[in-house]
Amino acid sequence: MMFVAAALLGALGQFLYKSGADAASGGVSGYLLNWRIAAGVACYIGVMVLFVAAFKRGGSLTVLYPIYASTFVWAALIALAAYGKPITLPNIAGMALLFLGMYLMGR
């Protein structure tokens, strides 16, 4: 469950990076002082904390990292909700392959 939460946080972090980049103005200070980008960084710090906690509890790399691949599915759903970006048949096929890979790696 920690890696599922990490996947959701990772997707949220990607969204915040994208929306922060869209809203940023000017040079380096436009990025450093952007609250969305800072929130995205905080999401990725949360991801790393969840990774460490899951590994500390005895999680296996071959089981946990494929679960984190679901980040791409969550990111597609966030893009659909936030930007109206459609999820196409090739996207669905890729998601199905991700889930198949997660299943196979977890066996």
C-alpha cells in the first residue's frame, strides 16, 4: 500500500511540475519561487519516505517497483481530469501491459 500511495504522490508531483512550469515566468527565480514546483518537490520527498518505509518493512524490489509503475496510469488520469487530455487506445494498451508486468513481477 505504501508503494501505491507513492505512485499517487509521484503522479501528483508530475502534475505539479507541469502546472508549475506552465505558470513560471522568467529565469531561475521563476522556478525556485513557484509554489507548484515546490509542492511537486514535496511530493517526491514523500515518495522517497514511502519507499524507505516499505523497504524497511521487508518489501522486495521485484514486487514494489512494478507497483510504482502505476504512476503512469495515475498521471494519465490526472491529465484527463486537469487538462482534458484523452486516454487513447494505445494508452490503454500500454496501461494493460503495465498491469500485466506488475502481476508477472509480483508472482
